[in-house]
Amino acid sequence: MHRKISRTQPALFVGITAWNSERFIGPCIEAIRRTCDDLNPRIVVLDNASQDDTADVAHFHRVEVVVRPCNQAEALNLLLRRSQSPRTLLIHSDVILLSPAWFAVCNAHLSGPVALVSPEDVGCGPFTRPWGVGMPESSFLFFDTAKALKARQWFRRQRFKIRWPYRALDFFGPHVTYNLPAVLMRQSFDWTMMNVHPSPTQDEPLYVPAFKPKYWSDSWQCLRYGLGNFYSLDGQITHYHNWFDRVLADIGSIDELSQATFPREGGLPVAYVEAYTARFLADWRAGTLQLPSV
């Protein structure tokens, strides 16, 4: 028996997965309300026991907050189970919806056998991940709720020496979402792939490293919003994903920031993440955001 979608619920349910996301969770919620206020969406934040003020900031923005230690697959399924709306959007806390047309544009594709609209998981900024080609990205998953629930499978969870059965959508494979196309296909469902756009460039460098990072290209220093990506469908920019906001929570002084890398043993300069994160949020708040061409 499949759970029925309630006609008394809002047309849209938005579930946000969050961890140490106090910097972006407020703008994330504000952007949802700015771009789909006419839908009066139900918004639920699932906070994975953050060590910062993520939950408090979310409460301040008057949304439902669930604090529960869990992995991403569990978080996505918990949020999906809470949805009784015809449409469900599952996003990361550093996703900012940009266009009031995003819902109409994405919703137009949830017809026939299509159960999911999502970007292609090909990487961040100019990074590319060959294994993500043709696969959905977990930061933005827009579902026909009834079809998503129908595509759930039976799994077993060990508890009190008994393997209890439970139903879930298969977010347990590589990179959380890579099993979804096959799972949907077994129910004769399909998914629509969104386009990915790196940040626009600027003449002056945003950041120039004072050391030699393990992950670095000089072409990155003039990307206005760094490794954050924009996404589009049918020629409409729908949203932005910052990617690395969580790494900023562990940094203390400015001196630590200047030499910090992600991962810690040597990698991407955290000061670069800080610079483009600050630039994006400042432009977004001022209404001066520069969008890529589509």
C-alpha cells in the first residue's frame, strides 16, 4: 500500500539537510520564501547535530527543525517521509534558490514518467568528475512525491539483535544519488537533468594563494564566486550551490585561515572558500548577483 499525498498540505515540501551550516541556513530559508512564497511551502531543516548555531538560526527563521545525528542517506529519507505534498524539494543548506520561476520551470518536467529533476553531478566550478556524468546531484532533488515514495525499496536495519524491515529510497550507493536512475527505471520512471554553470569571471583576482596548495589552478582566482556552481533548466537560472561552506566552521584566527587547507593534510585553500563565500553572500544580499550566461 502506498501512502497517499494529502490534498490539504501545501503544494511544496522543502527538506534541508544541514551540518555546521549557520552561515548559509538563514539565506537558504530566506531564498525559499522569496522565490516560492505564493506556494506557502512547508520547510523542515534536518540538522545533523551541528556544533554551531545552525538549529538556532533555523528556529529564528520560523521553520520546523529536527536535530538528529544521521548520515546523508538517512537524512534524505527522513525528510522524504515527512512530505505529504505533491512536490518535494530536498536541498543542502548551502543552496540558494535564485528565480521565482524555478518551481514552474522544474515542475513542468515532472510529467509522464519523470519522477525527479536534478543537476548532473559533474563537479564544482571547473572541477569535473567523470564518474558523475549522467548521475543526479544530491544538493538539489526535486521529486514528484508519489513517484518517489513508490520507488522506495525494502531494507533491513539491525536493532536489538533483530533485522527489522523498513522502506527507503536508495540513497545508500556511491555519492548518495548514483543508484537513483536504476531505481527509478525499475518503476518505469525517469529523471530530467539540469545544466551546470561555473561562476562568471572578473578582471581582478579574488584570491591569490601565498603558498602552493595541493588543489589549485590560477584560472580559479578570477572566478567571482569561486567553485560555487549555478544551475539552469530551459534557459532559466534556478539556483546556486556553494559546495564548501562547512569547512569554514573549523577555522579560528585570520592567521589560521591564511594557511588552512581542505582537507587539513593539504588541499584547497580555505581562505579562497572564505573569499568567494563572502563575495556571493554580499552580492546576493545587495541584489547585485552576477549570473552566468545560459
